[in-house]
Amino acid sequence: MSVEKKEKTIENGSEFREFMVSQGLEDYSKIPVEKVKFSPRIKIAFWFLRVYIVIMVLLVIIGFSHVI
């Protein structure tokens, strides 16, 4: 890495640090994170998609086994 790139990286790092401090994000534990709650319909849709993907993968494997 050249000297210029190192200096740029250091400058970008300090700019990022200044931004984090100015936005009050210096400590990441200050950001509240909530778990998303899905409705029963969405849970059923996701399970349907999982089953559909498994069935499609099995059909592709069966199809390739007949070609080879």
C-alpha cells in the first residue's frame, strides 16, 4: 500500500469516527434493536416457501440424474 493510500485511509477513518461521534453513535449499545414479530400468515408463507424450495431442489436433482 502506498503512502498516499495509507494517509487517505487514515483520513477516511477519522472522518468516519467524527461522523459517529456527531450522530451520537459512538457506543453501539445505545441503539435500541427490537425483534420483528411476524403474523401467523407470514410464518405459514415462509414455511410454504421452504417446502417449495426443497421440493424444487429434489426435482432438479432427479432431473439431472436422468441426464447423466
